[in-house]
Amino acid sequence: MDLVGRELPAGSVRLEPYQNWLLHDAFYATPEPEPHPVAAFILANRGIGISLADLFTLFGSDINDGPLLAESGIELHRPLAEDAEYQVRGEVTAVERRQSRRIGPFDRITCRFDVYQGDELAATVTNVFAVPRPGEEGTQ
């Protein structure tokens, strides 16, 4: 299954003021109108037009099979805003077969999520998932 270059369903999400307050509080930061940078991660993962379970189904896996978030990176292109609507677009950018003593064969799947406020790119979130492939070997 060739996933590289596959666009994920787009979606939208709103960052409510109370969510911004809770996010600051969770990171022991003084609440302020400008969202904490980790809000980009939350917006990307909540705003993509597909559930996490459906994302793993697209990867040929079941969420109950133990896929993991192995890495995540956040790049802010402009300040985020509370009480704002965001559009999220995603794409699978890489798939690499790996072997682990603990989980056996797995695919390291990299997804890029672009978070837009209107026509402006506000943030890019890159998530790398480790998706177990029991009983499979080789490279992809």
C-alpha cells in the first residue's frame, strides 16, 4: 500500500477562549489571549477531517493494535489566536519499514498537518506514527 503523497481529508476546528485558558493552565503558564504554542498540535489533531481511528484504518491498522505517536514537531508561522476558526489539511509524507525488538516490524509513518487561519498558513505540525505490522517483514 503506497501512502506517500496521499492527502488526508481536510477539516476545521475552532479554538475557544476557555480551551486556550485550560491549555495555559495545563502548562503552568499565565493565561493570556495568545494561545500556548502546543495549541497548534491540538488544532492539527482535532481539526483534520478524519478521526484518529480512521487515520489508522487508512494506514491498514486498527487503533487497538497499539500504534504510537513516536515524534511530533510544531512550526509556528504566525501567532495563533483564540476564538478563531482554523482549517487543517494533511498529507502522508513518508513511510519507512523498521524493526524493533519490542514491537517487531512496524511502519514509521510521517504526516504533515498544515493549519490555516483564513488563507494564511499559521502552523505546521509533523507527526510520526509507529504502526505495528505483526507477521510482516521487509521494506516498504
